[in-house]
Amino acid sequence: MHLRDSGFPVKTEDLADLRPIRRRHGVPADLEGCHTAIVEGYVVEGHVPADLIDRLLRERPRVAGLAVPGMPAGSPGMEAPGQVADRYEVLAFEKNGRYTVYARR
């Protein structure tokens, strides 16, 4: 697992429905991914690279969290030998639904 391999302590919970957690933490519906994590009070949604989570924790911006919607090829956990990585954006979002580009990969 990408986060565990990057030094993050990981506790997993398999839930049938992540919507209540996403709503409680302000994840905009159009930014939902396939995984939701809470890291030191921030929400990490989808396949966000660990180095950007580290940056988030260093900078401590006033956002609810980071998201990578969908499952872009080449994002953490979506790498495949011989497959060309997609270009994708990592978005910083606020609880009011606004979001901006935090990084491009």
C-alpha cells in the first residue's frame, strides 16, 4: 500500500457506504474517489500521492482536504507495467464545495 510504504500509519475500515463520512467532512460529490482517509484532520480522497499529503501536513492550508477524483492511470495504486500514466490534478477542497488545483501530475 502506497501510504504505508511511505511511512504513514494506516488503519483500514471496510465500509459499504462512504457517503456519510464524505458528507461529514465536506467532500464535494464531484471529487469523490474510491478511498477516503482522515489524516491529522484533513480528508484525503482517492489516489493522492503521499508526497502531497506530506506537503499538506507541512503547509497546513485552510482546506478540508485533497482529492484525486476517479482512478487515473499512474496515480498511486493505479500503476501498471507498460501503461502510460495519465496526467491528472490533485485538488484542494473546502467544506463549502470550492476547490482549486493543488498540484498537477
